[in-house]
Amino acid sequence: MTALQQPARAEGPLRPPVRVPFPVVDEVARHCLQEEEPETVHIEVHLPGPLDAGRLRTAFGEALRRHPRILMREAPGQWYRRRYEWELTAEPDVEVVTFPAPGRDALRDARTRALTQAPPLSLSPPIRLEVVEGPGPVEGSEATDAVGDVRAAGAPTRAAALSGSHGTVLFLTINHTALDGPACLRVVATAAELYGGRDNSPAAPPTRTTETQPLTEETPSNWSPPARVAPGTPEPSPGNGMLVTELPLPHRPKGSPYTVNDQLMVTTALTLAHWNREHGAGPRPLRITMPVDDRPRDATMPIGNGTRLVEVPFSTAELAAHGPDDMPALLHRTATRTRALKSLPRPQLGHGASLLTAPWAPVGVRAALTRGLRRAAAPWTSTTLLSNIGRIPYPLDFGEEAGRAHAVWFSAPARMPRGLTVTTASTAGRLHLALRWSRALLSHGDGAHLRDLFEHYLHRTEVTA
């Protein structure tokens, strides 16, 4: 076994914990931490039935041990050390699973904590799991922000009918410096199998064409600053706001050369172009960051931050107001771009990040340089991030009483200068959308309007020609 698979054990002679240098993504995130906008990823898994507290704690603890790379904390050190290091632990330092008092506002409060309180890096593991019992019906959309205001709108959906008053929500908050959402979901799938005794192996990934043609069209240059999301009605307090909603999966004609991910990419671009026109922003090309995850989804999945980022460009001409006859061509061009970009070999954060994280100077010096360069490069940062998890690959079946997950939401951090992230996943034939924004850019009402625009343009991508 490798050192990553065999952390220090409690029994026998004491050994110093295994230490692992921070990978590039972790180190850049560590350099740029901000208390006012914590770098958290949130996941909420909605189950129709109740869970037993003792059994769940046992199952989740064993799942952590089966994926030992998640049992880590930041090793202490001086500012002049050359690297940050993770210290792998044999057991959690804290109780990971907690059961907040049930009540009308329990789910809202859990969402608020996910936006305002990151699990500390100094304690292993840097995640927490809150089990919200009997949250009541899940409405068509809910929004929450850093002060915990919640608004529900729309008619109850299929998720509402399934959750009922005895449902349970597994609410995970992840420190994004250490882990990403898909890696944590792999651990949840292991816990589900241990808890319910049912197979939670991942489904086979969808068949994709492997033939990739190089880009021959002219796309906007990455050297020119892309459009920013136009400010709406900023709110005075710092932090993030969030809205979650459930939508139908968009229809695609059989044999379409584009995927649902391409439809979501086009929907996001058209939504933001519409928003910017409404708010008087001059037309500029858009660039949308898209995480690409090539890891296996089975028990061998590497745990950590495993996605690489590519940027999908859109010109002002193709995002101008157009009729339905133009949609097939836009979807086809987008599919060509995303396939080409995904096929290109590229470091997770690009070549520049690899240079910044090389141990040529103490971490304190490189942290100051990284923060300065990030501020200087803000105008060239992509317009937004679209993270499409896709179809949840695991049944997330917790057995007869708790049942299978019927809704899973994720949200990604939304720090300025982007100020807005779009995260999607699909479960039980439904699309689960989370919009998350910086309160320095948008308000609650702005989030609701962006949701309505997204729904409108998602429907527009359902071309039948």
C-alpha cells in the first residue's frame, strides 16, 4: 500500500503522521483564503425517510476510514516553510456527523452555516455532515443568504411529494481548499452502502464520442478581458447568497451531437447576456469556466481536488438576441468547443499556477505574490463558473426506511470578481440547479430573476429540428 492508503495507526509504537505536500489547487486556495467569503462547497442529499443516528455515525466513520485521504488536517509550520503539508490521521479529530435540533428553520440554518462557516483546516477531516430531520416539504425553489433569510416560490414539485414531513436531508459542508464535491459524494456513497447494506456502485458513465476535431472557428481571444456579471442590487453585508431549484431535464432530439452539458453551457451564456443587456452593460465576449473531472467513480476514486478547469468562450454576435432557428447552430458550435477543450492536456489551473506553487520561496512570500497577481488578473477572470456534476452516478440508497436520494444539490464558492456560480446535477430524471452569488454583486431578488431567465433559456435549448 502507498503512504496515502496507510496513514499512521493508533495502536503500536507512536509514529509521526504521514505528511503530504499540498497539491497545486490546494495551495492556491490556501493562499487566497478570506474570512468574509469562505471557500466552501455544499451538498445536500434529500432522502424520503428517517435515519438512525447511531448507525449513520458508524457507517460514515467507516466510510472515512475506507477513503483515508479524506482524513487530513493542515500540518502546523512557520510562515517561512517552503510548502504547506497535509497531515493524514488514523481517525477523525472531531465528531463529523451532527444532528441539529429539528424545526421549521433547520434546513435554512444549515444552508446558512454552509455559506458562512467553513470546517477548519486544522482539524481532520475538513468536512461536516449535518442531518436535518423532518424538514417538511421541499418547495420548487428556495433561497438563502448569509443572514439566513429564506424564500420559497412556485408550486411544490416531485421532491416535495417524496420528502413529506418525515424526510431527511444530509447536509455536507466541505472546505474547498482540501476537497471537491464529487470526491465527497464518493464517500457518501460508501456510507450509504455500509448503512443500508445495498449496492451503491456507480452506474456506467454515458457513452460519449471520443473523436475530437480541432477548433477551426475563430473564438474570442483569451487576452482580452471578458464580460463581467453586471451588478444588480448589492447587499451591505459580505458573504454569499444561494438559491436552489428543481427543473425538468431539457429534452434533446435522439442522436443529437450535443449533450445536456452543452445545453446548460448555452443556457448560462444566454442568461448572462440577457442579464447584462437588461442592466446596461456594454456587449463583451463571455468566458465560462467549466470543471472537467476524469476520475473514476468507483472506490478507487482519488480523494481531493481532482478537477481541471477549462474556459469556454462565446462571442457577442452569437449571444445577441436571436430566433429559435439559430439555436441548433449555437448548440453545435458549443459542443465542438467543449469537446476540443476537454481533450486538450492541461494542468488543473494552468501553467502559471504550477510556477507559483513551486517551492522557490517560503509559502508566506508566495502567498503574498499569489494574492497580488490574483487582484491584478481580476479583469481577465472568466465571467462565471458552470459546474455540471451531471447525473448522480450512485443510487445513494440508504436502505428500506431511509430510501434512495430523490434530490441532490451542490453549490460552488462565488467570490468576486466572478461573483456568481452555477452548479447543476440530475437525480431521478430532474435537474437540480443551485445559483450562488457574492452579496457584494447581487441580492436575493437578483438571484430569483436569474433563476427565471435560466429556466426560460433552458427551455429554448429544447430544439426539435
